[in-house]
Amino acid sequence: MALEYPDDLKYLDSHEYVRMDGDIATIGISAFAVDQLGDIVFLELPEVGDVVTKGETFGSVESVKAVEDLYPAVSGTVIERNEAVVEAPEQVASDPYGEGWLLKVRVSDAGEADEETLTADAYRAQVEGS
């Protein structure tokens, strides 16, 4: 089954994505990350009002195989966290780019989303080795 990488997203080497909508960034993990992790059993995410900083871990995702740190593509203040996936982490796997998002952040510099991120095509080439 081919994994999807929506073109409207920017991706990090560490397999998080960011979707920009003005100064609001939606952050999640890619279908590739979900596929590699297997069954996700626990998510540790910051609270609303917390500040996340590009390059610094903001939480973790735990699966039956591994625990991985999560990194944001942008810095800013958490304005919403997806309580549904905190309560039922397996929902991330069923719709990573839709209902399975993790955080919404009001960014301090929207330009950060273009720094050190990959386009969908570049990310696909990296993870699929093509």
C-alpha cells in the first residue's frame, strides 16, 4: 500500500509535518512515521498555553515498538491540542493528516515553516528511497 504525503504540508526529517494556515500551524506525524511505529499506545503532548521551540522536543509518541521524541517545524504557543488522540492514540494511525493531528500552534515566525523542511516530493523520495 502506497503511503500518502499531502502536497500542502511541509515535512521534517524526523517525520513530523506542519500545515500552515496564516499564523496557525497544525502539527502531526506522517503516515510513514505511523507505519514505522506500528500500534501507537501513548502520546505525551504539551498543554494549551505552553510554548514549543523549533529544534527542541515537545513531547513523545510511544508504540509497541519504540518511543520517539516529537519536534515542531515552527516555534510558537500551543492554542489547541487534540484531546481525542491523547485519549485514543490509535486514532493517529487511521487519519494522520486529518483527525489524527497533534497540536495547533500560533507561530511566532511563519517563515520558519520553510526552513529545514521538505516538500511532499522531497520527503517521499527520502523515505521511499526513490
